[in-house]
Amino acid sequence: MSEGAVKKEEKPRKFQAIRGTRDLLPPETALWNRVEQAAHAVFGTFGFGEIRLPIFEPTELFAKSIGEETDVVSKEMYTFEAYTDKFVAVFSEMRRILVKEDIGSKNPILRNLQEEFKLESKRGTSLTLRPEATASVCRAYIEHNMQQLPQPVKLYYMGPMFRRERPQKGRYRQFYQIGAEVLGGSDAPAIDAEVIEMVMTFFDRLELQGVQLDINSIGDRNCRPKYVELLRAELLKVKDKLGPDSQRRIETNPLRVLDSKLESEQGIIATLPRIADHLCEDCASHYAAVKHQLEMRGVIYRENWRLVRGLDYYMRTTFEITAQGLGSQNAVCGGGRYDGLVELLGGPPTKGIGFAIGEDRLILSLQESGKGTVTTGRDVYIAWMGERAHATAIRAAKDLRKAGFSVELPPVEQKFGKALGQADKLGAKYALILGDNEVSEGLWTLKTLADGSQVRYTEPDLLEHLRKQRALSS
Ligand code: HAM
């Protein structure tokens, strides 16, 4: 085979992002940054501090917190086996001995190593890419003894999460959440209400459209089990009329049947017993107080008795927020109270409540409603010609950038016509024209691209003019 033929066959593979993952590109990333900056600002005003968490954790952490039977844990996690550090050390020592040293396989050192190797290879560590971050925040709370800090501890986070779901608009396998958790202290209803108020304030700041807050209480260890049994009994009576998913859930998690979107099941669900009628006294008064606290804060809500959430750790308050323009995946935020989760993970008895916003969906909704526009064009495009002008252009770019302007400095000389065309394409506001004349006269030409007007300025006047214009437009 000739060399050319080989090359043809070996045409390099074109890689593409894995299904369910995607690249976020400029100018859209400017909107992501704006949203994240607003989260830092708003959450900061409520006294929350940022926590940055690892992307992977022991599988068991998620299985224990979210629940083995949930969709997330039973079918959506990205889990992989990792060897223990000891396994790697033993393995390399064995190899070193076998390769470098001439000792028989019956040698006791080697035999010992082989035994350890067997033991460690069984041990292994199962790791999972985080499908959510509440479990990790609780793990960190325990690990860093945060119960010794003034309570409650208020933390927020943002970053990628991973779930193997069927990708569609607003649903990805790598998606992004912005979340917050309040851990420790009391379970005062004002805490539930303030957490909800915070997320609503954030959405308000972003001018998110069509925001609808749904709330519910799903009871606690006292009252929920009895309600779940009642629900199960009622569901068994109508089992034949339900779809396969709901039929399965009668056994695994009857509450999730209430979540069903299946058209044929809606009539049946409407007749099922409602948890609000079966809350114990404590849960009922907590729920009433949360509603009162929301009203005191002017937060508009809708009660939704079917809002049960898909993760096992919740108790009492649950809430979900939907927004405009998202189609079937319209939940832009979900959250609730999870007292007892820290304890379940080996920590002290601790109250907890929080939420997570789906950032991808938040961005989509902002874009669909026209609230997602960001200005990303350059402020100044420097059109220069000639060696002396090049040196001046470099200096001008440095000064303008120092003053906070976004500057495009072409790396090679261009004819002015071409340079102005390029400035237009990049959405620049101004073209700074620097030719031999401008440099020798010390008067620089500034062209406003929107109306084509041109004015000549001395260097300090030019900077002053741009500063004034910026102040006027901000
Ligand atoms: P979650 O309801 O599973 O709750 O997720 C919260 C939000 O993340 C959803 O409302 C949605 O906007 C977004 N989301 C979830 N899955 C996807 C996906 N595959 N693609 C795009 N967006 C998605 C939690 O994760 C809890 N940890 C929330 C929480 C915090 N509860 C208490 N504290």
C-alpha cells in the first residue's frame, strides 16, 4: 500500500461532544456569567457563603441520601470503580519484584504481597459523578465539624451535575445547578420562607418571566408512613387502570404516582387521598406557619398537594418553581426540607433545607422571553496602518484596557476599509483610526460605527470622551 493510501484510510476521527453534554459558547456564556454574578450578589445579601465541592464522591453517599429506589440512584448515575491507593501500591511493588529481582514465586515477600493484592482488589472504591449536591454539602458539614460554627450554616454552590436521563430540550446528562442549603439551628418556618424568598428575589433580579411557585408539605416520620400506606391501599384498588410505571411505584414509592404526567391517570389521581388531610399536628402547624411567613414576605405561592419531589431525603416543606418557555421540562428550581439527612450520614441531628436551580433551564427561559440579551461586542476596534502607528496602537490598547474598555487590536496591518468592515462584524462601538497623520499630529480619529460620525481627539480627550459615553449608557 502506498503512503498516500495509508493516509487516506487513517482520516482522523472527528470527535463530538458526548450525547447529553454540550459546549457553552460565547456570546451565550456572557449570559451564564451574568446569571452567576447575580446569584453571588443576591445570595450574599442573605448571608450565604460559597462552597466548592468535588465532582465525584463515594457512590454510597448518594445511594444513602437520595435513596436506592429513586430514578436518580437506580438508573441515572455515572458510576465507576476506582482502585484503592493501597491496591495500586501493592500492584506496583509486586511488578517491581517480579521484573527486577530474581526471586521465586514461593518467596514469602511475594506471597504476602499476593495475599494483600487479592484483598485490596475486592475492596475497590465505587465512585459516582455527583447527580446533585445536597448530599455533598451534608458530607462537608459533617467532615468540617460545621455544627461548631454559629448556626445555621448557610451555603450555596454552582456547577455541573450528571444524570443519565434521556436528553431533550432542557434535559441534559451534564447540566448545571445553582443551589443553596441552610444547615443546623432550628426548623423555624421563617427559615423555609426566607430560603424561598431568596430564590424568588434572584429570579426577580433576572426578570425571569412566568414564574410560578408551588409548595406542599409531605409530612415527617410520624405521619408520612401512615399516609403512604393509605395511598398504597387506594392505589392497589385501581392498579389495573394505571400505567406500568405507576404500577411498579405502588410497591417502590407510591408518592411518586402523584407526580405522574400520564393523561390517562389524571382522573384517578384526582380522587386519591391528599397528604394535607393526613399531616400530624406538628407538621400541619409548621406548614401553616410557612405559608404565613411567605405571605409576610409578599411571596406568591400556589399549594400543590401532588408535589412530592423525586428524592427520598425530603420531609415537610417541598417546593418547585416553573417558568415560561420550557415545554415539558419546566421545573426551573426544586427544593425542600431534609431534617435528619445529616444524621443519616453519620453526623449530629441537624435541620436542613435548600433548593437547586437548573441553570440550563433558567438560561433557556430567559432567552425565550427576550430577557437573555447581553452586550458582548468590543468597545473599540483599533484600525492602524504603518510601523509608527502600530507602536501607538499597542500603547493605546494598553491604556484603554486599563480603563476597562474591551479592545480589539488587529495583529497585522489592514487597509482601513477592511479594518472598519471587521470592526462592524465584531459589533464594535467605535473604531479608533491610527495612521501616520494621526500619530504625527497627536490627534486620533474616533469613528462611531452606529452613525458613521468621526471626531479627532488628543489622547487624554479621547479617553475622557469614552469614559463619559460609558457613564451615560450605563
Ligand atoms: P432536583 O429537583 O433533582 O433537586 O433538581 C433541581 C433542578 O435541577 C430541577 O428543577 C431542574 O431545573 C434541574 N435539573 C435536574 N435534572 C436536570 C437535567 N437532567 N437537565 C437539566 N436540568 C436538570 C435536587 O437536585 C436537589 N438537590 C435540590 C435541593 C437542594 N433540595 C434541597 N436542597
